[in-house]
Amino acid sequence: MAQHFIGGRWVGASSGQTLPVLDPATGEPFDTIPRGTAADIDAAVRAARAARRGAWGRMTAAERGRILLRMSALILARHEELARLEAHDTGKPMSQARNDIAVAARYCEFYGGAADKLHGEHLPYLNDFHVVVVHEPYGVTAHILPWNYPAQMFGRSVVPALATGNAAVLKPSEDACLSPLALCGIAQEAGLPDGALNVVCGLGEEAGAALTRHGDIDFVTFTGSPEVGTIVQKAAAERTLKCVLELGGKSPHLVFDDADLERTAGFVIKAITQNAGQTCSAGSRLLVQRSIYDEFTAMVAERFRATVAGTPDQDRDCGPLINQAQQRRVQGFVDRARAAGIPVLAQGRVAEGVHPGGFYVAPILFGAVPRTHELACDEVFGPVLAAMPFEDEADAIELANATDYGLIAAVWTRDGGRQTRVARALQCGQVYVNSYGAGGGVELPFGGVKKSGHGREKGFLALQEFCTVKTIVQYHGA
Ligand code: NAD
């Protein structure tokens, strides 16, 4: 029975109510989490505020960094156990879960090392004045996270907030919060003072909404759907709080006729099957120059047919989806596309021997998808790839920018001038050239434009996101 982590203690929901934790690979419950209330959120925010005023607020940047570095080592020491927990909670293949835990450790390592390197500035100004610009933590930061990469999201969102001295209150997804809770235990073991990190489990409309509306938070960061992101931003606006939004995507590959097609095909498959397509930066649109459209889509289709969805231990291309609602939603997209007569170029399969109650959808490739169809425009968040032909460079750019989203993109061409022209013309937060990094490395600033959100996480830039800037202008006399 999982519990909230508030003020350094494990506590149940004040209401006494719990929610079941389902195994996506079987559909069966295997644990419970507390159903958090506004009272639980209030207790967590109070604990965070007390930590800021107490031992945590007094720590030096180097001391904070050392705690995060210890966390990194402790995570790696329990790598396999944490990966198994993550796979059980989310259904993802074990190799993906192992990677996710390694990335969570890497976030702690990166931000642990960076904690004491966020320097301010000295500015030349009038004679007799000394002017410095300093970075200061906001105070109590609120973090609302989705279910697709719970351990990685913890590293991406909470760890830089801690590195800069904020005290964090996290509301993970009701569908996957076991690894963030386990990471709280590790943080405590690493020496994090009580209250610096608090996790309240529960439903979005209850615990999540109570957190974003709480009167004593100083900053909100949300990762999830554009719909909920808009609600969160409105709540933040009520108190004029800074709000970072990491939302969805409909990320394109732009494959030109001079690309290395063999290499490209491998990346294209991985970019949509990774985490069963439940990745904000999944490569879900395959835009191919018309002169090679048939040849290249046939090449991708052949590989697509070999893809398999299976259990975490079968460790195939992908696992089940997170829950039944998501399975039905994705299946709805597939059924409507078939009913509209859009050709299925290839479909993978679900492995033999999986539990019939698991939330599986076999990966599927559609093409040519009409440019205004929902498969060309809307985020599916499942292993569904939409192929579309384009004519030339200008048409490719127009098509790539034609959705409401703008998270990441990949340009596949050997032409150096075109690589730069297209990368600069794409409306998104990250562009890969002859590569694709769904999620990318922890060092790389990440975030969106348009409906994909605003603000940046990852990289050194994230430390600045979690700080407010103060300019101190001192007259020191002649
Ligand atoms: P979601 O928006 O349904 O839920 C995200 C979180 O918000 C959950 O913790 C949920 O409990 C909470 N929530 C729901 N209603 C709320 C409310 N009214 N107030 C406050 N909190 C509330 O998203 P999801 O289904 O968990 O995740 C899928 C979505 O997340 C996709 O759109 C995906 O693209 C996006 N995502 C984006 C990124 C990114 O970095 N850009 C990363 C991962 C996922």
C-alpha cells in the first residue's frame, strides 16, 4: 500500500480513501495509492514552506549538489529493482524501464554537478555603483506530471528545482506514481532535509487542482495534455504565477530524396514504437518526398510488420498502453482511419501469451494520410504512424508546420544547406538532423512552441527556469 510522502514522513490520505494501481500488462490491480485531498496538498505545501525557512533553505548550493549526486549513486545501486517497479506500474519493456531509471540517475548527476555553477553577473553601470544580477529560487514549486515516464519526469522536473534550492510539491499521475515515491525514499537516504520534497498522490481534478490553486505556491510546472495544461495555466494566472507547460506533440520526420534511407528507416520505427507511442516527442508523422515515397514507405512497412507489442519481460518493441481508456482512445483513431479508407501500409502484432486483460494495441502504419485528417493533425499517443508525401523543400516545411503542435522534428537529408534552412524554418523546440532523439539527452534544452507549451526543461537552462532574477544596484559612494 503506497503512501504520500509529506514532510519526510509516509502518510495515508487524510480522507482514508485509496485508488487501485493496475498492471497495464494484465489489467489487474496489484497495489493501492492514497486518494489525495486538498488537505493533503495543504500539508505538503506547509512542509515545503517550512523546509525553505529551515535547514533546506540554509544549505549551500554545493551541499544541495552533493545530495543529488548521492541520489544518483543510490538510484544506480538499486537500478534493477527500480526498473522492475517502473515496468510493473507502466507496462513498458524492461529495457526501456532500465533506460528510464538510468536517465533519472543521470538527471541527479547532471544537476548535482551543476547546482553550484549557476553564476550571477556583475554589470558595468554608472561610476560609484556596484551592480550584480543574482539567481534566486522561487520558493515552493508545484510539479504535476504524466504517466508515461514517471521516473524520468521526476528527474527532469523535480531535480533541477531542488538543485536551485526550491522546495517541491509533486502530484504524479494517478496511473503511475510508484517510482516517484521510491525516489523520495532515496532522496531521504541521500540526506535531503524533511519537507524539501513532498509527493501527494491522487486524481487530477482533486489533488492536482488543489495544488495549482493553493495560495502558497510560487511556481507551477505541468507536463501533460494541452487541455489540462490550459486549466493549470488559468489557475496559475489567478495568482500571476510563473507557469512552465510541457504539453503534447505531433512531431514530423522530413525525409528528402537524398537521405540515407536505411538509417532513417530504423529511427522512424523506434521513434513511434518507443513506449508504445506514449511519448510527447514520438515521431508520429512521416513526411516523405514524393519521388521516393513508394520506395521508402515500403522499406518502413517491411520493418513495421516485424514489430511486436509484449509484456515487460518479453521486452519487445513496445508494451501495452497505460490503461483501458487510452487503449480505447488509440483504437478509436485506428478504427476511424480504416473506416475513412486510409490505406494500412503495415501492422505489427501483439505477442503470443500476453494476458487477455492487458491494454495492447499493435503498432500500425497508415499512408497516404490526407493532410487534414485527424491522423495528420491530432496527437494519438499510441503506436500509430501517419505517412504523407511532400513535393519539395517549401512544401515539406509548410506541411511540417501545419499542426497546432511544435515540439520536436527530424530532417533527413545529406544536403548541408538544406539541413540548416529546414531546421531554422521549423516551428518547434528541438530539431534533429539525420538522427532522432525522442526525449533526447538530459543536457539538451527541451520544450515546445504553440500548443506544445512554453518554457524549457533539461540542460543548464532549466536551472534558470526555476530561478527568479534579482538585480541589486548598490551606490557605494565616491
Ligand atoms: P493529463 O493532462 O491527462 O494528466 C497529466 C497530469 O495532470 C496528471 O498528473 C493528472 O492527474 C493531472 N491533472 C488532470 N486534471 C487536472 C486538473 N484539472 N488540475 C491539475 N492537474 C490535473 O496527461 P496524461 O494523459 O497523463 O499524459 C499524456 C499527455 O502528456 C500527452 O498529451 C503528452 O503529449 C503529454 N506529455 C508531454 C510531455 C512534454 O514534455 N511535452 C511529456 C510527457 C507527456
